[in-house]
Amino acid sequence: MKKRILSAIILIAVFVPFLIVGGKSFAFFTTILSLFALYELINIRESKKEFPTIVKLFAYIMVTFFTLRNINSITFEYTLDYRIMSLIIFAFLFPIVFINDNKKYNLNDSLFLVGAVLFVGLSFNLITIVRNFDITYIIYLLLITTITDTFALFTGMLIGKRKIAPLISPNKTMEGCIGGLIMGTFVATTFYMTIINPNTSLVLVIMLTALLSAIGQIGDLIFSAIKRYYDKKDFSNLIPGHGGILDRFDSLIFVILAFVLLVGII
């Protein structure tokens, strides 16, 4: 536990200055995080089968390019650039022909990399865009995930009995999820109504925040399912006591993807 707390303090000490400064500094920082996240996805997949070096290089280039898109944007206007989509598809499908060996690289491998690049690149690019729009929104989302995760852990330890998904995450309980949802919703809603927009409907903010809290917990379980499939405890050991980047950002990734779908409501 001491190692976990110390790592959390160091992580906050590194993350918060970039969050406050924002702009290109934060964009480059999130790009570095996205590269580590992609590395973890590729590495966990390679526990079953290695990818050719050239396609891994393409993946890191594509994620860098994707994450740095629209880093100067200060609006919630999102557009899909079909040129980037085409480039990503070509980058991972064409090597099937040139490598010419299904044992080394095949359609399943290429589609995994297409999905990994889009998933990681889009998620971390959205973190930058939301921060550029207004730092208070990214703090709001961080509060949802952090408070939910923290109180889900402690509530589960204290009174948790009913397992919610024992085959995916044996330690998660229904009581823990409810405790995390209640406290995550309470703290984040209080922040929103106090700092962001006191004139918004309280009921609407509570409903939206509770939904995001629930989605964050589902996202956590989805990443746990990935680890269980590959028989791994963590995505990496980059952060002692916490695992890897994806172990720390799993909830935030799903919360921010859901937030951009729902932000127009408030």
C-alpha cells in the first residue's frame, strides 16, 4: 500500500503541472502517455504472438500523428478525417501482402493494430481537446474517475460481498461499485455546480455524472477482461503498485469517450 500511495503522489506531481500549463506542453505529454498505452496493448498481445518490427513502427507513428491532431482546438467540434482513416488502414493491411507470411502477420494482426491505434489515438487526443476547451471540464472528469475508483475500492474492502464479475475482476463487488458511484457522483456534481456552471439543472448534472461514473467502472472491467484474456495482472509495471498507463487511465478513457457524446446535453 505504501508503494501504491508513493507512486500516486509522484504521478500526480508529474501530471498536474502539465495539466495546469495546458497547450502544446500538455498535448506532447498526453502523446507520450498514448505511446506508452499503445506499447502496453502491443506488448500484451505479443505474449501470444509477436508483430513484425515494421508494423509496430507504423503503429507508433500513427498514434503520434493521431494524438497530436487539432491540439490547438478550443471547441467541442469533432470531425472525422477520412484521410487519416485511409492511411491507418493502408499502413496495417498492405504489409499482409509484402510480408507474405500468415504465420508472421495476418488479417487478425492488422485489424488488432487498426483498432489499437484508433482507440488509443482517439482517446488521448480527446483528453487534450477537452483540456484545451476548459481545464475545469477535465478536472470534472478526473474527479469522477478518481473518486469513483477510490471509494469503490474502500467500500468493497469494508462491506463488499456480492461479486459483480468474478471471472473478469474477482475483487470487484456490487457494494463497491455502488459506493464508488455515489461518492463519485456527489463530489464531481458538487464541483460542476460550484465551479463550472451553477445555473445548470442539478438533476441533469447528477444524472449525467452518475452515468459517466457507471461507464467508467464498465471501462475498468473491459480492460480487466483484456488482461484476463491474456492472463496478465497488469498491462505493465511502469507505475509501481498501480501497473501501467492503461491500468491508471482505463476509466478516464471510457468516461471521456462518453462525455463527448453527452456534452451537448449540458
